[in-house]
Amino acid sequence: MMSDRDYTLIIDKSGSMSTPDQVGGRTRWEIAQESTIALARKCEQFDPDGITVYVFSGKFKRYDDVTTAKVAQIFQENDPAGTTNLAAVLQDALNNYFQRK
């Protein structure tokens, strides 16, 4: 029942993600990276060809067939900056989903 799944993660990389949220100075971006790695690891059990990951701020970028190993690279390639344009990334994710069905 859980097999044959495709998972998509949409991650905010706007400027507010560089804000420290905890005592000790960990940023929202660092916390998101840790959580995304854990979630990707779990998703690999049900979606072995990898997940789709979007990072967005004013613009977005889509990464296909992402494994746990690639998540850290995605976070290194993207620094928190810009505004939050959620509508564009949601539209692309929905379009991508329906194209695959």
C-alpha cells in the first residue's frame, strides 16, 4: 500500500530562514536541513527512485530524483535570501504532479 509513491518536499529558502530560532544560534535553515535529511531517509523506503525537492524564495528551483545523500548538497547550493513567493512553486509542483499521472 505504501509502495509506488512519489514524494515532493517544498522548502522555504527566503531570508527569514537565516533567523536563529534556538538558544545556541541554529538557524531555521540548519534545522530544516536536519529535518529534510531525516524525512528523505524515511521516504526512500517507499519511493526508491528519489523524491522531488523544491527550494523557493522569490524564485524556485526543482530537484528531481533526490536521495538522502543529495539533500545536503541542495542545502549547500542554496542560501536563504529573498522574499516568499509560495504561489509559483505550488503551481509548478501541481503541474508536475498531473503531468506524471
